[in-house]
Amino acid sequence: MLETRVLEESATHGCLGDSVKSLKSVPPEVLQEDLRRVQSSDDYDNASCYYSTLARTEAGQEVVTGYYEIQHERCMNWKFKHDTKATVRWISLRSFPLHG
């Protein structure tokens, strides 16, 4: 079963990297990876990136507990400058063990 909820929406910035940097609801390693992606390529403009979270069960299995979805938005405003925003959603999974 999936549960999805919006955790945070950044303020509007002129640079997508600034929108991502302002996020407070994601772990630092997720924030760093997302920031690396948006700074490396325009391919992530108006796109979503997904980052899984893992937990270890008492039996030693790794379990994906959910995903952070970071949606990136960039558009041109009436002054012909960029407006950017980042939205974080948490997608919760109900204990699906990893296979492989």
C-alpha cells in the first residue's frame, strides 16, 4: 500500500539550486545528491527525482521503507526571469523486502 504526502514546498527562487538548498525535510545525503543533479544538468528542470530510504529488519533483511520525490519546477516569469520551486513528497511503502 502506498501513502503519499507533501512534506514541503520551497519558496520561489531565481535558481533551482537555491530552491533545493532551502529544503529542510529531506536527509542531508538526499539533499546533496539532488543538488548535485540540478547543478550538473538542465535535464532536471521540470522533472522529479526519487530517492529510496532503506531500513534493516531484525532478520537482517534490507527493506525499502519509502521514497522522497523531489519535484523541480522552472518557468519564466513576466519579467523574463526564471522562477524556480522544489516540492518534496514522501511516498511510504508498507515493508517491501529487497530481492536480489
